[in-house]
Amino acid sequence: MGETMKHLIVAATLALFGSAAFAADATCAAQAAEKKLAGAAKNSFVKKCANDAKTACEAQAAEKKLAGAAKNSFVKKCAKDAAG
């Protein structure tokens, strides 16, 4: 019973943090459009947002204990999805 509860708590925590990283908007590009950014301001915002997303994706990969090619693939897809 204790082990099952532990797994449930871990799963809920991962779901919470995983969705919180991208809950505000679907993508960095969508956030920039919502803020009506253009030109250099848009480029700067999207670049920072994409870097933040990559950092969040790397943290998720670490939580999932991914390594090597699996980690690289996960981070690449996750960051691409976040950046839009």
C-alpha cells in the first residue's frame, strides 16, 4: 500500500510540474504573438523563452532518469514543442 501511494504521488507531481511549464500558452511563438511583440523584441523574447523551455525539458528528463540518446531525443522534442 505504501509503495503504491508513493508512485501515485510521484506521478501526480510529475504531471503537475510537466504541465505547469507550458500551461500559460502553448508555445513561445504564441506567447510573443499574444504580447504583440515584433522585430528584435520578439526575437529576444522567443530566444529566452526557448532557452527556458529547454532548461525545463532537461529538468523533466532528469526527473525521468533519462540518459544518452533517450534524453537527447526527449529534450529536443520537448523544446521544439515548447518553442513552436
